[in-house]
Amino acid sequence: MNDSQMKVRVQKFGNFLSSMVLPNIGAFIAWGLITALFIPTGFFPNEKFGSLVGPMVNYMLPLLIGYTGGRLIHGQRGGVVGTIATMGVIVGAPDTPMFLGAMIMGPLGAYVIKKFDQLIEGKVRTGFEMLVNNFSAGILGGALALLAFSGVGPAVSAFTSVLVSGVDWLLAAGLLPLTSILIEPAKILFLNNAINHGVLTPIGLEQVQQTGKSILFLLEANPGPGLGVLLGFMLFGKGIAKQSAPGAAIIHFFGGIHEIYFPYVLMKPMLLLAVIFGGMSGVFTLVLMGGGLVAPASPGSILAIAAVTPPEGMAYVANFAAVIVATTVSFLISAVVLKSSKQTDEDMEEATKKMEQMKGKKSSISREITSPATAGNDVFPENVQKIVFACDAGMGSSAMGASLLRKKVKEAGFGVTVTNTAISTIPTDSQIVITQEKLTPRAESKVPDAYHISVDNFLSSPEYDALIDRLQNGVTEEQNELVAESEAAVPHTEEDDQLLLEENVYLGQKFRTKEEAIRFAGQALVRGGYVEESYVDEMMKREEITTTYMGNNVAIPHGTEEAKKSVLKSGFTVVQVPNGVDFNGESAKMIFGIAGKDGTHLEILSGIAVICAEQENVDQLVNAKSAKELIAIINSN
């Protein structure tokens, strides 16, 4: 495994940890505010309200993390079983807030129930699905709770005690400032989530239980190091970097979006010294003056820090002093680096691209700041002529998205070529490439010079309207005439009518899992003579890459690019699921199984996309009482 692969894996692990914590930050803040206000040393001591503090940190927060982690692995069922398992570690170690335990048992519980569901898939008799579903979750969840109570809880408690003792030793030895040598570069490399939410937050909350505050919450959240760099560019920078630094400083300091300053550091790697020594000096100040917070400050805004600073002693003075000292040290070092630089103009665009490559996706906030109006055309292409939708196979989600955007482009009164393709065959001359957000890094590596847009809902994404707005000033009359001729509507043919047959429409179906629903749609394609049996397995592989849920209660499962060789002829199956089936937390009520060969399915798929772009049309499909009525609704566009 090379360094790049290792970095990506660490980033993914960090993202998974943060994905369990970040959705629940509001709950952490609520607990922190109640703690700061109502405990005996708070702003407004109140014994009755203060009694909320213990149950919230011991039960509410770990259960939320356990549920969220389970849901990430296996949807609602995973969340429920993960919560049951988390309760085992909570009760098994009542003296320790079980955040680490929740991060273990939540995903583990979901993984176990997911494997069980895969094992019994297709083997449960009709009418017994709910019985098996509920009892399997209860039995496995209960067993995991007992395991967690007996073994995992005490083990995690002991491990947490070791970590807390280690932090105490670093504090006593005066070595805690040295952690900035790891934390500050990790932030630039987007590895901070693994450190901050995986280690610092759980240990910090344990320290809060013991001392009422924790310095660990400020090791990564202190905005001082980044602010010092931005102040340095404001005074000693050049070109676009100097112009954009004031806006970036406001967003960073008051909004808490730290990634806004990353491109400035990447532009001059020597500035790593500024953020490292700035961070170290801030931590040293906190240790010296006894600073700390009662809850995580997320995002790392000065406003968030003020909100969760405990009222007792000199905490406010210590915390604000740490920010001021870190800013000052970082600024002084930045000033030396920038003043000694011989470069006449900093390349902000190149630095932002470098940051996005490390992050694995676009940074909209950095783009807005580092690409002001005078340089906007360097990012968004001029005279756009070619937009490409791309997905793994190029036959399903991308075709629907391209159909919808093509319609919006024509309605807007100008013409731009809008096509769809597989990621592996994206044309090198593509100006704008649109992909599902999880596939964007692959598309960027394929055509790095194109402008990339990520969407999470192909049927009703606000990115379409935003793109139309940006195109208004960049399309010429000549383009309109040329594309209008080349994109003349393809007439509906008798061959199209053979793609969507009444015998391939299945009404009133019920499924326990999306895997079961996808296999049902795939087997229907096999029975219809559209695909070989191996295509069904490729449909399952495609779903593992990224969900085929399109939005508006619609899913379009289909095979991978490799599966095209298993397609005998183009065809569709339509599966109506009135009660819905879970697709990664979304309810799919209309499932269109697709097999595409030589593009002959695209006209029908385009019609489905246009119809399903309106939720009321999808509701009509869900309520259709016959296959003939359902097909008539689809053909009504």
C-alpha cells in the first residue's frame, strides 16, 4: 500500500468517526450550555436544572453516537441495534461517559444485523417478514448489549483511564504543547477528524466529568494559528492572496471554517512553522493559565469558544489569551516568511486545487474566497459548450440527470450540449462534469482540468438551477443556434414501446431491504430476456459503489460498467413499493430496474426522469392501480 492509499484510508476512517459525532454537535452544545449555566459553579446555579447534566452526558450523547454510527452502516435497523448494543457499554461502565464505547458498539451492532439480513435474504416465507425482522433485531441487539455490558464496557473504561492518565502526564510534564507538531499539519492534510473526534473529544468529556472543563477541546479548535497566517497575508501578501485574506479571516475567526486558510499555508509550506508554533504557544498559554472548555467548540469559531467557556475562575481570560498569543506568534512567523519571499504573486488557484486533491472533494467556501469576481473565469469556464453527466456505468443516474438539465437548458432559451457517460469514458474536452458526490473524486482524477459539480439528488438538485444562473452570462447566440440543431428531439419510435411492457410492471410489492428489492428488479430483467443472470450480481456491486436512489422516492438500480456485456437488449422493469423500502435512509417507492444497450433505452429513461422530477407525478405512480395506468403516466410527458 503506497502513502497516498494510506492517507485516503486514514481520511475515510477520520470521516467515519466525525460522521458519528458531527450530526450530534447540537446535542453536545446543549449539554455544554446547560453545564456552563446551571452547575454549582455556573452562571446561574440551579440544582434542579443542573440535574440534567449527568444523564445527558452518560446516556443521551453516547446513545446518539451509537445510533448515528449504526445508521451509517445499515440504515434504521443498524441504528436501532447499534443503540441497544451501546446501552450495554453505558451500563457496564457507569462511571465513564461511553463515547469510545458508542463508537465501537454502534457500528458493530449494525454490522452484525447487516450480515444477518444478508444471510437470510430471500429465505423468509411471505407473511413472516415482520416477525423475523423484529425478533432478529431484538435478539442480536440484546446479545450484543450483554457482551458490551460484560466485556467491552469495562475494557473501554480501562482504556479511557489510560488515555486520561497519559494526558495528565503530558500536562504535568509540560509536554502538551508538543501535540501541535502533529495536530496543525494534520489539519492541513484533513486528518484532524480522526484525532479530534476519535480521541480528543471522548477524553475531553471524561476530563469535564472530573474537573469541570478540558483543555483538549482547544487543541484543534483554536482559531489563532490560522488567523495569524491570514493577517500576515493581509499586510505582506501579494496579488489575489492579499485581496482575499480579509474575507477569509472573517469566515475563519467568526464562522469557524478553518479550511479557509489551508490554501494559504499550502502556497508557502514554510508557513507550517507559523501554525505549529502558533498552536504550541496557544496550548502553553492554556496550560499556564488553566484554560479549557466544557464541551467541544465545533465549528472552531471564537463565538463557539465563548459559548462553552466555563464561568469559574479565569477561564475566559485564559481562553482568549490563548487565541491572542497563538495569533500573535503565528503572525510574526508568517510576516518573516512572506517578507523574505521573492515570489511576486501567489498562485491561490493552484494552492486551492492542491488542498481539494488532499480533501477528496471541492471546497466551495475556499473557491468563493480565493476566486473573486475578477478571477472567476479561471474557475468556471467561459463560453460553455459541453456539459457531461457521469456515473459508474453511464446508463442510469447520469442519463436521468442529463435529461433534466437538458430540459432546463432549453427552457432557459440557450443551447449547451448536455450528454451522459461512464466515468471511465468522460471526454477529455469536457468543460463541466456533474457526478454523484461520492464519485466526484474519480471524475476529477479522470478529467482534472474540467469544472466539477457534485450532486446528491439527480432528480431535484438545486445545483441545476445554480448552474443555469451561471451559464446565463457565458453562452453566445452562435452556440444556441448550433446546439439547438444538434439536440433536436429524438422521435418516439415503436422500438421504444417494447422497452416498457405491462408484464414488467409489478404493483404493490413489499421488501425488507434494498438488497431484496434490487434482486427482485434484476430477476425481473432476467425473466424478461433483457439480461443474463450475472447482471443481477453486478447490480448489487453498483449499489455498493454509491446508492442508486435518485430522490423523490425513486431508485434506478442497474449494473456496473462491467455489466454491459451481460445486457442482451435494452429494457425496464418497474416495481411499485407503496410502503417504501429503505435506500440508505431514504424511502424508495418507485424502483426502475434498467438494462441499457447501445443507448436505445435513453429516450424512455429521459421520459421517466422528466416525470419523476415532480413529486406529485411520483405520487401518482405510487398510487396507480394497474400497469396500464402506470405506463400511461410515464408516457404522458
